[in-house]
Amino acid sequence: MNRDAEEALLTVRNLSVNFDTAQGVVAAVRGVDLTVRRGEVVCLVGESGSGKSVTGFSLMGLVDPPGRVAADELRFDGHDLLRASDTDMDALRGKDIAMVFQEPMTALNPGRSVADQIAEVLRIHEAGISRKQAWDRAVALMDRVGIRDPAQRANAYPHELSGGMRQRIMIAIACALTPKLIIADEPTTALDVTVQAQVLQLLFSMQAETGAAVLFITHDLGVVAEIADQVVVMQAGRVVEKGDVARIFHQPRHPYTQALLAAVPNVDAPRDRARRLAPARPVVPGAPR
């Protein structure tokens, strides 16, 4: 972790996200506090439905009605995100804050070539860049993220690429302008184990090159143990525990954190010492009221 700058890049205090439904208000995220420092990797951990992705979307300004975002403080690199206009957020997204979405097939535009979608980020945020310059840089970024024959694949559409290659395109889009913060929302979902490892290696090699901080959203504790500086554990829309990775794994304090760790199978344990898995008891986030 880069400790050159200890001040917070992202500060979140008492974040809540509510959704108005016909049955009442659903509290998807309730009272979340977290801090991400420059160059730091913070893992947001929890089971599906715990509010991790909604938290990430709220930081990007991507929660649309009927969703409502509220917080005591939501500050990124000196910018008050709560009071930022749509124009302000458009200037930050893609340039200073970037997101790698969980499912690239739905995040990418099916009707545009992959290189054009990378080039679009450059054209939006870099004044005076020509279409050819943006295209050439997009092809270079494709090569940088490990796409073979990038000049030939530049005109390909998302459906013509494999899941792993589509996620590489998403990483190229996210890192095109060396953002200060990358929010990675379960970027290895639905990929096989080998491709997962390749995508993670790529993401964090790009992070090392740019010095970006990473908010990594996942339920995979094996990945967390490998990459995290700090861990934030969420259950049913709330943060139940947070701390450095060593403390969370070796001295978990909250019963839910303990249950998550107990639910991880140990494939190296001898068969005569095998134990029954202890699944974490599910809790449904804030019911409609």
C-alpha cells in the first residue's frame, strides 16, 4: 500500500440508500461509514444482497429514482459528492473515479465496437483529442490489458469476445485516464478460476502503475486475503466490522464475520479432520416500512 499520502481520498459517513416501492421504503444501505486512503486497497465484503454494490453505485452517482441517497458526509478528493451537480459528476466519472462493473456484457454497449467505447472516455475528458488519436490510444490500451491482435479486435463487438476479454476491455476503460479511485464490483463473477486470476493480476498491475486506490467489492474471502489492506464487512445493509486484513482474518470480532470465515472450506485439511461447514445465517436487508 502507498503510504506516501495518509489523508483520506474517499470519506463516507452515515451513508443510507432507500428505495421507494409500492410496499413501502426498502432500506438497502443503512449508516455505512468507510474511508479509502490514497493507494490503498479496501475490500467491501458480504454475501449477496448485503448492500455492497448499491454502496458502490451511490459513490458513483448511479443510484436513480426511486432510489434516494443520503449521508452526513460523502467526500472524494476535496469534492462534496452530495452537492455535486450532474455536470460535476460527469467530469469526475471516468477521469478521477472509475468503475469496473460486475457483468461486462450488460455494462458495455452491444451496438458499438469495443475500441470505440474505450476511445469515448478519452474524447469526453481530453479536450482537442482527435477521433484517430483516441482510437489509436484505445488500441494501445487493448494491447496493454493483454488483448491479442488488438488492431484486429478493435472493431469487434462485445458479444464477439469471451467473458475474460470483455472484462479486460472494462479494465481498459476504467484505467484509460489513470483515475485516483477504481471501484471494482465483483469483476471476476462468472469467470473460470484461471481467467479470474488473470483478470485480478491485470487489475492490480494497472493499479500499481497508476497508484490508484481500489474499493474492491466481493464475497470471495480468498481474494480478500491476497489483496486487501483494509476490510469492511457488510451484513443486511450495515457495516458490522472493519479493520486491517490481518486482524479481520485472525481476530474477527463480529459473529457474522466469524460465520463468513467458518463457511470457507479448507481443502488442505486431512479428511479425518474435516468439519461440517457452518453457513452464515441470512438476514434480509431493511424490510419495507
